[in-house]
Amino acid sequence: MNIYVLSVVEGQEWILPRQADDYQLFSMLCGRKQTRWHPPGMEILREHDDGMLRRYSDFPWLGEHVLIPRARALKLLRPTLEPYGEFLPLRADEPISLFNVTTVIDALDEERSKIVRFDDGGIMVIESLVLRADAIGGTEIFKLPERADGVRISDIYLQETIVRRIGELGLKGIAFNLVWSDEPAGQGRIEYSGVEKGISTASSLTRFWAGLRRRAGF
């Protein structure tokens, strides 16, 4: 069994809340279904500061603890993901959703893992992760329990089967790092790079007109 976590692809598109207070929404999901969800406004970062376009991603990046599929990815992955959570709408300039993982498994072997804790006993960092394969079984995607004396914010954990399926579906702009295996060898990183693009036309025009204005003395 090989277990992976989400990882950022260099230069990929990001997605960020428009309101700073909304970051907390994504840190307080706690593996529970959301009954009072109010879709936050999100901004997809498609360009770097220099105007170069970021690599296209079917899953714009926000963090290891959330999975945000675009409409194409959602359509292709819905049958795979649906048993393990729910899809929550987000407000952006295109259809996009949050996949809220509600499958929680107490699979962390705390005695064999190397853990750095806060003074109150909560887990600060898991330096060396050991999971219990018998607890995971055939579950393909899950989170660890989140509680004050344990994991504060759980990453999303994925079995290699679902990681490979994402690649077979042709989805791009997402990567996975191997965090635990009970097999002799596993591929340490699996990456499906997004499409690399050039300079944004809008940004190029903006810089062009700005240059003309400077030369004209404005």
C-alpha cells in the first residue's frame, strides 16, 4: 500500500479567498459535512507578477488539506470521489468546487511515527509518518481525525490507485508526494504537469500602454 499527499506543481495556478477571513473556512472543515456552507469568493491566480501565465491546473492550489477541482476534473472524478466526501460550491469567474473529504480514519500509528508536539499535546509536525494498513483497507481517500490533542489540520491522504486514476483521466497540474508505504519501494513523487503558456496578452498590453504613457510624460 502506497499513500500520498497533495503537492504543489512548480508554477501552477493558485486559488485564494478574496477575503482574508475566509482562509479559516478551509482550516475548519474537520472532516465533517457542511450544513451551513456559504460559498466564499475566490480568485484564481493565472499569472505571475511579471505577467507570465502560470501552468494550467485542473486543481488550482490552496494547500495540502484541500482539493479544489475545476468543472472538467469534477465531471471526470465525481464517481471516484463521491463516496468519500461532498462537493461544495465556490464563487469564482468560472465553475469550480471544493471537495470536502468527510471520510476520517484513525489510521495514525502514533507509537511508531516520529511526532513533534505542542506543549498541550497536539501534533505540531509529523516528521516520519507510519499508518496502519488494516485501518485504511480499501479506502482510497481520507483524512486523519482532527482534535485538540492530536492532528490540528489533516492533510488529504490518497492511495496510489486513485493517484494513478487521475493521471489516466488526463487531468493536469497536480502532484503527489509519497508519505508512507508498507511495500519495498514506491514512487516518491507522481506529477501531472500542467500546460505551460506564454505571456498573458492582457498583461502585455497593460505594460505596452504603460510604457507609452511614461514616454509621453504621463
